[in-house]
Amino acid sequence: MAALEIENVGKILRDGQAVLRDVTCAARDGELLAVVGPSGCGKSTLLRMVAGLESVTSGVIRIGGQTVNELAPQQRDVAMVFQNHALYPHMTVYENLAFGLLVRGTPRANIDLRVRRTAAQLGLEAMLRRYPRELSGGQRQRTALGRAMLRQPAVFLLDEPLSSLDVPLRAELRRELSTLHRSLGTTMVYVTHDQSEALSLGERIVVLAGGRVQQIDTPVQVYHRPANRFVAGFVGWPPMNFLAAESFDDPTRVPAGEGALEYGVRPECFCARPGGADDLPLTGRIERIESQGSEWHLELTHRLGQVLARLRPEEALRVGEQVRLWVKREDLHAFDRASGLRVEL
Amino acid sequence: MSLRTRALQVTTYLGLAILAIATLFPLLWVTSIALMRAPETAAGTPPLWPHHPTLYNVVDIIRRQHLGRYFFNSMVVAAATTALSVLVAGSAGYALARVDFRGRRLVSWLVMLGVLIPNQALVLPLFEMFRAVHLINHYAALVLPAAANPVGIVLVQAYMRGIPAEILDAARIDGASEWRIFRSIVVPLMAPMLAAVGVLIFVVSWNDFMWPMIAMQQEGMQTLPVALAAIDREHYQDIGLMAAGATVTILPMVLVFLASQRYYLRSVIAGSLTD
Amino acid sequence: MTRKHPSGVLFVLPALLLLALFVFIPLIGVFGLSLTDFDVYALADSANLHLIGAANYWHLLRDRQAWQALEVTLVVVLVGVPATLLLSLISALMIESIAERWRGLFRTALFVPVVCSTVAIAISWRYLLNTRFGLVNHLLALLGLGTPDWLGSPNLAILAITLVVVWKGFGYGMIIVAAARREIPDELYDAARIEGAGVRQRLLRITVPMLAPTLGLLALLDVSGYWQLFAEPYVLTQGGPLGSTTSLLLLMYERGFRWWRWGTASAIAMALTAVMWLFAWVQRHTRAGWRGE
């Protein structure tokens, strides 16, 4: 077990393309750090650099205080779970699990004990003699997890481990992973493009875009105090609405800051009635109502554009009618139009 | 089924049957002649079937022309060439596809260039080189140049590209050394292609003619096709004897092919998909 | 992108060494020899070896035997390759259209000649084509079509050799074309059928265009194989009658190992290689054109 530190790390490909620029982040000992970003943001590359599968162009990576930049993967004491499982197709589940210990010269009896214990933990006892092609998607993923767990590595790296599974299975394995992390207490880095997965799993989240760190914080902070317009739009579903002061019924009541501002309101922050005197009204025409059962998604056209609001179902709401919605002042996010950075109101 | 499709189908089977007879008949006829004796082979067109099948010709060519010796030479050369080629092509094809090292692109390019060089055009300097190191009339003179086979490398390289790189990454993280990865992961994964390349090279080596004829001039060192061509120049009128020689040369490769058809045809198909 | 592994060099080293020693150095050697008057005297004493520049190539241009060998080889390529391609295509399409359980049998039957020793095949065909007792003429005589002297007359001999080459070679292409045919999705044919395309239209508008790149590659494989024609004429006709079946490689072999005139022999080898590169270049560029469509 060990902390992972990534300091000013950059990656430039042979063709001169910069994949990562000046990335600094850290996972505390035992922490589950989720790295999230759109595809092509460099998150997988970062993980592979930590694993030692890609070289580091600049900066320092430390595991347990030791600089590992020049160490080969096998010297780093890390384990990794791959998106497509990367199980050895010519080996049984047992052999897949045992391989890492075998090549490190662990005594056979010890290997057998640990393989069986891990298999029991993951519910794979009955699968030990099967080949990967004879397993279901979930069993494959569990085997890949088991292979990584078995060596009790200092850092556990997961590269979109659930993205190849279907939705119900993904939810189930997400819960299992969370439990597993608590019982193992190992430092984990979890890479995903799915912001909801990052929110639900990560103790802290690193949002990455364009090869740069956008924000590092707890899920609550990332959601409620996004550091910039990109994070605000990327985290949360349906995404945040972006508005101008003039979108509201009375622009003069909208709090102003320095410079030109853009405002953000999450869809669930609209109310059909005012809650207090300070609430800001916004009037629009209902274009579409999409029922989600317990709530409705309303598409409104207001003076300057469109917004999406999540509301409790109400008989009174009809397509084509005007409706006035209210936003609490504390639910209003503001971003500098030029830099995109968050502005506190 | 309409009458037209039915007619088309009958024509197809008929066409294939005719083609199959055309390809198989010459081989069967020669085998049949090899089993005949003087009266049948002496005058006019030999009959289609031997009336009194006998191994006389086969025994004759083995005993008088020492065919066993040449058969042995061919076996040794083909087996050694295959073993060496599979080793060389296996490791090079793997590294070119899945290991990043300085000069990889240059080596890949050289291999592709090698494919485009007709090796029979190189026999003159090759002869000089082997003469200089006194290896003419040694098995090495046949094995070494034949193992310099860029096609095998290209086949393995293409096959290896179809295997996810993550599997090798997983093994690296599991702590396996590069050599261990090669031995425990790569070799088992590319075994089907190694088998295919092996069979292909075995057959090519067995049938090779021009260079073996040049490099093996000492009596008793020739391979089967070379010896057969030499016997043919002297005894071409002895149809029974020559038919026996041809049969003995052809039959082992037909058997090898029948036994390993799946692998052999895979290498043929892969060869057309590699670039 | 993977991490650099210096060990990669070790994996390719044996291959590199073999290729350098037995392909690239000999290639440079052939080129070097082609610029000398290396002959039987030089073989005995290297003092008799002189650099004579491009003289061997100039001589070749005025060498009637060389022109004849070029013509012989070109005839085999120009007649043999289209015939082989056509047979490969037809047999592959036929095999792919019959019931699954019969395919293996026919595939094996048509492929067997490919794995047979060329020398042994040539010997067998010499008996088949024998004027006096050959089975081919026996059949022709039964049909009242006369008994041509297949290997004894210049024009027929080159055709006979082409016949043997095609007979031995088409099975190889058949396997490749059949594999490519299986890659064409069935939906394409279903769609064409719904739009009213008949058997012939489906063949000409879907199958053949879809197979074009494969046939192009196959053409290069066949050309480079037939361009190196050697064993068939060596055994069947020994290059005769009157040099009418002496291929370029056979001429190189005779100049080199019968007359020990290595200078000219090397010039022939270089010319042979150069033309093969030309074929490869042409093939690559026409195929690029297809891709761009």
C-alpha cells in the first residue's frame, strides 16, 4: 500500500503531439481516485504511464515516495485491469490468476492458497478450470479483477473496467468494486469516461480535458462548485444550462461580478414556485415534456435560447404554454466569459 | 428451386469434377505406372491400372539409385530449415508487431524489401560465399539461406497484430520478463500461425530445386528433387523407374499437406492479407 | 504506442543477420559481379578479374539468346498469369457455391498440385505429353485430332510448359480468392437480389469488383512466381528445342554454371530483379487507385 504522486507530468508523442501537459495530482494511501474526461483527453495514457507501459516525457511519478519514472512495469508493484479484460486466452481462470505470482517465483502452495481465497472472494470458485472464452462478461471482469487483486499491489489501476459490460451488470459490479476497495484498503486509480461512474465511485475526482487537469476535488465539490465551465458542463446529467443575465425576466436582479459573465443552472435547480424573495424568475414556452416517471424533463424556449428543467410532474404543465420557473440565488453558477473560470458571486 | 438454378448447380458440380480429374489424374497415373513392370510399360501407351501391381520399380530406384540417401538428405534439410525458420520468423515477427524498439521501422521495411527480391537471382554470389567458407556440399548451405525467409516473418507479424496488445501489457504488469512473456504468452498465442508457417516452409524446402542443385554437387549429398533430375537425365527412357522416383518425391508432401491442411491453407490465405 | 524495449533488437537480430547474409549481401554481390568480367579464368585466379562497367548490360542488349529468353519468359507470364487468374477465380466461385460438405474434398483435390515437387511434376508431364505413348496424344488420337509433338516443336513446347505451370499453380490462387469471397457480406447479395439483379449481374457487379483487390495482389504473386520459371523447362525440354523454352533464369543458370560467365549471368539476374520491382511498383499503384474509388 502506498500513495501515488504525479507531478508536472507531460507526454509528447514522437510526432510532436502533446497528449498530456503539466498534470499534477495525487492519490492518498488507500484512496480511490477517479480520473474522468471525454475520450482523447489523455486519461488512459496517464494511467499507462503510471503502470510503466508508456514512457514519461516530463515530470515525476512517485509510488510510495519512490520515483518510478524509469522502472519497468514489473518493478513498480502495480496491478491493472484493462477495458477488454486482457485475459490470457490460452490459460484457465486458475492459470490466469496464478500467472503473476508464478513469474515472481512464489511457492506453489502459497499460490494455490491465494488463488482459491481470491476466487472465493469474487465468487469464481466454480470457474477455475474454465477458459476465458467460456465465461460470461461479468465473470471475465471478475477474473481480471482477481488477477490484479491477487498480488496485493501497492497501487491498483483500472482502465474503464466496466465499459464493456451491459448496464445492469455495470451497476452490480460498481457496487462490488466499492465494497472491494473498502475491504482491501488499497490505493486505486479508476479511469472512466462516464462522469456518473466517477461521481459514484471516486473518493476524489480528477477531471481531465485536452491533456490538462481541470479540477481535482471530492464528488460533492466537483458537482456543486465546478472549477470552470468545462467541468460544469461535463459533470452531471442532463448537463448544466448556460444562460446570460438577459435570459432572466429581470436582468438587473441577477448578481453581477467583474467582467462579462455566463451563468449556469443545473436542470434540477428550477422550481415551479418561488421559495424566497431573492429567487430569480425565468419565463419560457414549453416545447416538449419528457416523462421520466418520478419527474418530468421540460424543454423551455426563453428570450435568448433554450433550457432543460427537471420538475415534479404537474397536471398544469402543458406543451405550448408559457411557464415561469424560479432559481435560488445560491444555485446560480457564474463563469468568466473569457477564461471560463468559476467566479464566486 | 427453379429449373435454371438447378441447371446452374449441376453445371457447377460437373465443372468441379472435371477440374478435379484434371488435377488428380496426372498424379494418379504416374503413381499407377510406378506400380507396373516391363511388359506394360515397354510398348505404347501404358494402361490406366497396373494388372499386377508391384513395388519392383520403387525397390529398384531405392536400391540402384540410393534414393533412401537422398530422401534422408531432404528430410534433414527440410526439418532443420523448418525449425530454424519458425524460431527466426516467430521471434522477429512478434517483435516487429508488438515490441517498440529503435530501428523497428527500418527492419520492417527491410523485411518487406526482402519479399520483393527473387532469391533464385542470388545464387551466383551465394555459391561464391559458401565456397569461400567451404560449406558447399554441407547441409548448412541449404538450411541457412532458406531460413532467411522474409515471408514467414511477414506472416507472423500480421498474425501477431491481431492479438490485443493489452494481453502483453497485462503480463508485463504481472511481472513477467520480456523473455517470459515470449515463452509463456506469445508462443502459445501464435502457435497456430507458427504451425502454418512451419508446414509451408517444410514443403517449400522439400521442393526447392535450383539452389540445392548448385550447392550440393557431391555424390550422395543431393536432395531428392536434385537427385531425381540427375537420374532423369540418364534414365528418362525407363518410364517405370522415373515414375517411381516422382511418386516417392511427391507422396510425402501430399501426405504432409493432407495431415496439416488447416494450417497450410491458413498460411496461404494469410499471405494474401498481409499488406 | 508502447514503452521502449531494448530487448526487441535481440528478437529480430537472428532474422536480420540471416537476411543480411543471404539476401542483401548477395544482392549487392550480384550487382557487383554484373559490372565485372568474372569468368572461369577469374575463378582460378582473381588477377584475371576486371571491372568493366555496364559492358555486360550493353552486351545483353545485343544478345539474341537473352532477347529470346525474355520473350519466352514474357509469353509464360502473359499467357499463364491470366489463365491462372481465370481458373483460380472460376474454381473458387464454384467451390464457394456448392454445399458445405463437398467443399473440402474439391478444395483438397484442386490444391494438391501446389505442394508437389516441380521436378517430379515435370517428369510426370513429360510422359503425359510424350508423342509416342503419352496419354494426352492417346486421347487426341482417339478423338481423331492428330498427335502433335508437344515438346519437340518450338511453338508447342512453350505452350506445353505454360500448361504445366498453370496446372500446378491455379489451386494456390483458388484458396485466396475463395477466402476473399467469403468476406463479401451476404447482405450485399440479398440487397442486389431484392433490387432484381440476376445471377450474371450479381457476379459482374458485386463479386468481381469486390474481389478486384485480391485478384490484383494474386496477379503480382503469380507474375513473380512465373517470372522465375526454371525447373519446368530444365526438366521437360532442357530449354529446347532451339532455345524456344529457355527462360531468363535457365539462361542465367547455363551462363553461370555451365559456361562460368558470371558477369553476363549476373547482369541477367539484375535485369530479372529490376523487372520484378517494376511489376510490384505497377501493382501497388494500380491497387492504390482501386482503394481511392
